[in-house]
Amino acid sequence: MWRTRAAAACVICRSLANSSYGIKRKSPLQNLHLVSRSIHHPYYPSSKFQRPPLRISIQLFSSLNRLPLHKTKLLNVKYGYQFHRNFWLARLASRLLKLRYLILGSAVGGGYTAKKTYDQWKDMMPDLDEYKWIVPDFVWELDEHIDFEKLMKALPDADDLAKLLPDFDKIGESFTSLKGFFSPGYNLVSEVIGASDLLLLLGSPGETAFRATDQGYDNDKQYKKVSDKEKIDQLQEELLRTQLKYQRMLERLEKENKELRKLVLQRDDKGIHQRKLKKSLIDMYSEVLDILSDYDASYNTQDHLPRVVVVGDQSAGKTSVLEMIAQARIFPRGSGEMMTRSPVKVTLSEGPHHVALFKDSSREFDLTKEEDLAALRNEIEIRMRNSVKEGCTVSTETISLSVKGPGLQRMVLVDLPGVISTVTSGMAPDTKETIFSISKAYMQNPNAIILCIQDGSVDAERSIVTDLVSQMDPQGKRTIFVLTKVDLAEKNVASPSRIQQIIEGKLFPMKALGYFAVVTGKGNSSESIDSIKEYEEEFFQNSKLLKTCMLKAHQVTTKNLSLAVSDCFWKMVRESVEQQADAFKATRFNLETEWKNNYPRLRELDRNELFEKAKNEILDEVISLTQVTPKHWEEILQKTLWERVSTHVIENIYLPAAQTMNSGTFNTTVDIKLKQWTDKQLPNKAVEVAWETLQEEFSRFMTEQKGKEHDDIFDKLKQAVKEESIKRHKWNERAEDSLRVIQHNALEDRSISDKQQWDAAIHFMEETLQSRLKDTESVIEDMVGPDWKKRWLYWIGRTKEQNIRNETKNELEKLIKCNEEHAAYLANDEVTTVRKNLEARGITVDPCLIKDTWHQIYRRYFLKTALNHCNLCRRGFYYYQRHFVDSELECNDIVLFWRIQRMLAITANTLRQQLTNTEVRRLEKNVKEVLEDFAEDSEKKVKLLTGKRVQLAEDLKKVREIQEKLEAFIEALHQEK
């Protein structure tokens, strides 16, 4: 019976599987009724004997596709009939239960949307991790000392803040089941908004210090109700009291930390000799800026490295702000007078001792001692005045100063001259324009931090610098505004809200990263930095501006300003230094390529290396003076000395003595005149000749080109060295006295030992007289004009004066022919006779013209007579040995010229010895001193070593040095980061 029923059930199942009610579809066994599956199927013993499923051509997509479409009817089976079972009610219920998936999906989607909204709000919150160090440590420990439950009660309720959010209750009316799901996300968002409101109240000195303050203040208005104003005031007062309390603790801890750091740094200084001292980051960066300040290239390489540029109106307090940041009164001060006359670059760094030093000096000024502070201020003032050129008031030359001390913020500041509106008396006419150009040159650097200083005690409408800053940085992306003298502003300004407008950036036509208010003293120049700090803290503690929330706590005091400026400076350095290093790398490549193309066979010698090369060449040339032969020295000296004294010998000694009647008078006259000449003039003339000869020989060696080795780039330097060395050289004064004795002894000797010396004296006399005769002939020709040959050959005529002189010459020659032993001078009656003879021929002559013509005519006659006498004395050596006894021939003039010639030879020998033994060495010493002085004077080297090659090599060296130092700085910066 049971088997029969089972077989019938199997047939029914197969019928159900095969029936399609007009639709072919796949219906496996697993989709049949449960009862059918619970029965043992003998015809389906296992899955491996199952029939392959039927392929259908149409699929019916409906949630009710398995409901019966007709009435229940019996199925035709092999073994009988059975009713078809329809469970449509259960199936309908199961389809309706699929709504749970819709609800569950909506819940998941809503949760995801809420989480995404929360993440977006979280991302919109400022990232305060980078500025966490600005907040003192005690702030993070407030939970141990402050009852936050009490603070939370004072805060606005979350329900009030929730009104700013979408109305989730209305949304829940449509999806009531989702309200429980959204409530956790709703509470979480409320907590986030409450936390952000708390941060705004605390005034966290993070990124908000550099945002426009008006935005934060308006947001506070939006998030607070008028009814909560009293709660906020109470909270603000409590926070101020807490801040003041822990500010004292912080100052004490900072003082202790500074002392500990000082001890550590001092201990490091003790090992400075055992290990190589590593430069700090700021020192490395300052070196790069110093090199760039001297880099004057013609390749338009711009300096875009960051630095803090301090600008402001004159007497706005720029110097005072810098001194507060440097914690020392280091700048010269004046009441209303322009003190900053040139840019001053101040490099602040941390060190064990509070000291200052200039980049070009090794002296350290102890800033804890008043004597050193006064000396430093005086030195800065002297350097400023020396840098200002004549006729100017300000200078573009930068003074570099480094200040080290415990607790100083690392940065590089440049103090510029104060901007003026009117040029007063005593100033150069272009002072105003020069200051503007200097300020613009520094501010136009796109990576420079502009520290704009504004005097708070004067009317805002009188500000000049704000317009200038707004032109250079219109978006305010690199400007920090500082309002000074806030104490005076609070007393004098009628409306305190005006100060609030300035700090909020609403009054001036400029934008800034941040706004700060500081107090830099009471106006007394003798105040110390510590007293100014105490006064500043006391003022802001009691200031209504801070209590009434017109000023934020992070916007006051120079300490907060110093931290903010240092942070901005290093942020700008990290963002731009690598780009600048790449720019200098490209410049270096261009310069190296230009050098290879223009000077392929020359080494890249910069100005210092070229100076060393020129120095060696000059010293070699000075040493070459010692290689000059004695014969060459003596010949030059003797020739030059005779050229210098020959006129005196002929005119003042020989001619007057030759007019005497006998030999005794001649010798007496010669001896007297030689003695006078030797005592007064001759030694001095001889020393002058020797010094000039040394100069000529030195110049010859310096200017002489030496073939291919000669480099014309050194010519200007050699000329300057030669002139300066000659200017410094002074001949030995005792040499003149010893030379006088030697010359006097030489002139007193009259003994000619042999015929050769006699002939040499005659030859010397003939040469001298012929030279004088030639000069006299030339003078006479100029006086009377050309002779008849030149007039016919060259068509040259005589002037009226020359005709008169020619007639006068003819009359005087007749006079000499009549009396061959005529004296050297014309008598008055002779002058009258010549004048009357000329007047008889119609020629009017002045007596002075007759005497001048006579002087030249008689001179020519005398020289010719003396030359004839020399020829007669050639055979007179025999009579000379016998002292001209029994002889009418007298040759005393030959003896005179022999004495002169011997004196010249002895003097030349003496001067040569002095030159080679003393003066050349002294000159070499002077040259070395001049070269050393030039080596220390960089301006002198730049002036003397010029040219495209020098400039190109100099630029190439500096660009390489800048690139190397920048790369080292970047590496150290990455290591520190």
C-alpha cells in the first residue's frame, strides 16, 4: 500500500515538473513541495541518474511567477489521479516579507550618508597637528587642573546647536524605524561641533592665528545665542585667569630650560677642539644669503630665497620690534632722526652665549654687557655712514650681523630704512625714491616674508607703507602685519573698535596672513629688554582690548610674533629652497657652457686666483731688477745725470770761467763754482736721477710683454702696483750726505794719469760742445727764419720779425769780425750803434731784441772757437804733464771736462751700488706690501681686474659655491625634518 502511494507521488511530482501551463520553464526537484521531497523516490535513487534539465527559451520575471493560474485539477499520472496542491497564501506572504530588505537597505544607506557627512565636516576642521608645539604643555594638562564638567555646563546645549543641522525628526516621520539608527551619528556630529566651538573659545594658537580674524568672529556670532553672552563672558574671564596662572609656570619652566640648554651648549663648546663643529641650519642659510648679496652677475640670476623683510614708516618702531625679537638693544637710536641708513641683515640663531658679530670680523660683542652693546651700536652706525656715498643719504650696501643667544628663534631678518613722505633739509633730493626702490627690491622677492610695521599711536590715514605692501603682495599670502605702540593707541584713540578693525584687517587696504599687536617700551632708550617684556605683559593683562575680546590671546606680545614669524619663515624655506637650488644648477650649466665655448684652453680662474697669479708675476719682475748688469746701471746713470746737469755746467761754470783773461783766474772760478754746485745741488740731482732710473727700469720690466705668456688682463693691476710702490718708496736720506763727500773729492782731483784719459776728456768735451752748437744753430734759425736754400726749395718765407732779427744778426756778426776777442756782453754804446745802423736802413729795433740776438750769436761764435781749441789740445798732453811751461797752449778747459767726466763715473758707480744693495730690495718690500693691501681690498681688486673673462669666472665660482651650500643646507634640512 505504501509503495503504491509512493509511486503515485513520484508520478505526480514528474507531472508537476513537466507541466508548464503554456510556459516552458526549468523546475528541478529541489523546487517541488516539501512533502514530495520527504518521500523516498525509487525512480530517483541518486543525483547521478537525474535527467538533464530542460532548456527554456523564455524566463518570466515576476515575484508571483509560481502562483497557479487555473483551478486545481487532477493530473493524469501513470498510476492514477491526485489533487494539485496550491500554497498561494504562504507564497504571497513570503513575497510581501521582502519589504524588510528595503528597510534594511535604507538604514544602511542612511548610515553611510551620515558617516560621509561626518567625515566631510571632520576634514573641514583645521589640522592643528603642525601647530601643536605653539600651545604650551600646560594646555594639554588642563584636564588635571580644570573642571571640564563645569565648563560643559556653561557651553550652549547640543539641542541649540542641532537646530543648525537638518531636521531629522521630519525625516523620521517617513522612516520611523530609522530614527534609532541615525541617533548615534546625530549625537557624534553634535559632539564634533561642540568641540570645535570649544577650540574657538580657547583661542588655540594654531592655524587660526594666520586666518582673517573677521571670519572667526562672525562664525562665533552664528554659533552663539544672545542669551549665552553671560556664560561666554564668565568662561572668558576664567580662561584668562587660568592662562595668566599657567603663563607664570611656563615662564619659570622656560627660564629653567634656557639655563639647562645653555649648560649643554657650553659643554659642547668645550669639545670644539676635539671634534669639528657642525654649523647650524640658520648659519648655513645665512652664508648662502651673504654670498648672494655679493653676487653681481650679468645673467639676470634673481635671488628668490626667503628672508624676513622688515618695512615700515620712519619712527614706526621697526628697530624696537627687531630688538625685542633679538632680545638686545643692538641698534643705534635717535629721536625722530633717520638712523637706519642701509639694509641690515640680522641672522638669529641659538647659542650658549648672547653674542653678536659681523660676517667680516672675528670680534664678538657680549650682549649682556652694556660696554659691548654701546660699542656694537657705535660700530653699526660707523658702518652705515661709511657705506653711504658722498651726496647720498641712504645706501644699498647690506650690513650683515649675526646674533646668537639662548632661546632665540632661528630666522633671517632684513631691517630696511624707514619709508618717508617728505625730504627734509640735509637729505639728498632722491632719498625718498631711493628708499622706495630699496624696499621694492627686497619685497618683490616672491618668497620673502614681509613684516609690515605700523605705528598704532598715529592716524591710520598717515600710513605710507601699507599702500606699498599692498602693491607688492596684494593677496597677503606672505605678509604679517604688526601694530606697535598699542599702549599709546589705547590711551589716545577715542574708539577702541578702531584698533579692532586694524587687527581684523578691515581698516587698511591690504591683506595679511596674521595680525599682531605689540608694545616695545615706553619710549625711553635706556630701558632694558626685560623691563620692556614686563611692561608689555602687564599692559596686556590689564588691557580692555583683550578682556573685551577685541584682541585674541595669540595676537599679542612680541613672543607670539617671534614664534609666528619663525614658523612662516621656515615653512617658506622648505617650500622654495629646492626650486632655487634647481635654478642655480641651470645657471651653472649655462655659465660652464659659455666658458667652454669662449675660453676652451684657459683655466677657470676667478678674481682671487688671477690676483695671485699676477702677484707672482710682479714679484718675479721685481727680482729681475737684481739681474741687471752693473755696466748697464752705470751707463744709464752716467748718461742721465749728465743730461740733467750739462746745462748748469756749460752755462754757469764753463762759459763764465772761459771769459777770464788767464789760466789762474779760470781755475779759481771753476773751483769756486764747482764747490758751490757740489754743496747745494749736485748730490740731490744725483739721487733724483738714480730714483728716476730705478723707476724707468722697474716700469720697463713691468710693462714688457713676454710673448705668449703675457696676459693683458694684468696690465691695469701692474700699473697700479707700480705707481703705488713708487709713491711709497723713499730714498735713503743718509745716502745724499755720503754722496756729497765722494763727489767733492772727485772734483778736486786734477791729475790726468795717461794719454787715454786725456783723449777721452777731449772727446767728451767735443761731443758736449757740438751738441750745444747744434742747439744754438737751431735757435738762431728759428729767430731769423730759413736761409735762401730752404726758401727756394720749400717755398718758405720769413716773417716781419724774422727779417728784423736777420738784419740784426748781420750787424752783430760784423761787430764780432771787427773784434774776435769781444767780451760776452754788449756795451750800451755798442747797442746804440747797432740800433742806429738799422734805423738808417729803415728798420726799427728794440734794444732788448739786439741783446737777445747777440746772446745767441756770441754763443755760436764761442762754441766754434772752443771746438777749434779742442783740436789744438789733442797734442797738448805733453805740455800738460809739464804744466804748460814754456808753451803758449793752455788746455785748462780739457782738465775741467775730465774732472766732470770722472765725477760722473764715480757718482754712477756709487749710485749703482746703492741701487743694487739697498734700494731694489726696499722697492721689492714695498711691492709686497702694496700687493698685500690690494689683496685685502676687494673693491680694489674688482676695479683693477676687470673684463668679461674675469666676470664670467667670478660668476661661475659664486654660482658653484651657492649651489653646493644650498645642497648641503637642503640635506641638513631633510635630516632635521
